[in-house]
Amino acid sequence: MGGQVRSIGREAGPSGLADLALTLRDLARGEDEEGRKALAWALVNGGAAPQKAADRDYLLALAALCQALAGAEADPIQGATRFHPHTECPGWAARETPRALIGGYLFYAPRAAGQHHRKEL
């Protein structure tokens, strides 16, 4: 299938992006990151991207989610499952110890059994 970009994933939105990702996955089997990115650009440049591309923020969010799901890097929030804007302090957070402050959010991981004290960051 090499060399020619065929029209796939032309539907705007998540299903079109999913089709495009599946095509890229098949084309890039055995390729390293550089090869995968080059093939992605070939698909985009060749018009295989959805006609009405999703907005940039959506695509950046999708990329961040994909990297987390792929385990592409270490978990920067150390297993946290709860979070809130650092400008707020919901009642539940007053009893918890933040694991991380990243961007505008504080992140909290579930407490280990018997752990009930609050430490400072």
C-alpha cells in the first residue's frame, strides 16, 4: 500500500480520526516514532485528514490522552484520580495530601489504608 494516500477518514469528528489512526497504525507497523510521524504527515498532506478537521484544542487533548494510554512517559501525577483547580478548595480536598500541582490543578491519589494525615507539598 506504500506511496499513495487514498481517501480515508474523510468524516469529520472522532470516527474520522479513528479511521485515520487505524490506517496510520497499519502503515507504520515496525516503524519508530520518526517514521510514524512522517507517515502521519504524508496522510495529512495527501488529504486523508477529515475535511472539516477538529479544532486544535481537541486534537491536542486527543494527543495527550493517546500518550497517557500508550504509557509513552511516566505518570506525572503519581496515580492521582481526583483533581481541582488550585484556586478552589473543595471540602474533600481539605483532608487530602496533593500529589502534584501541574498547570492550574492540584492532583490527589487515593489514600493507602490507615493514611489519614495531611502533608504540605
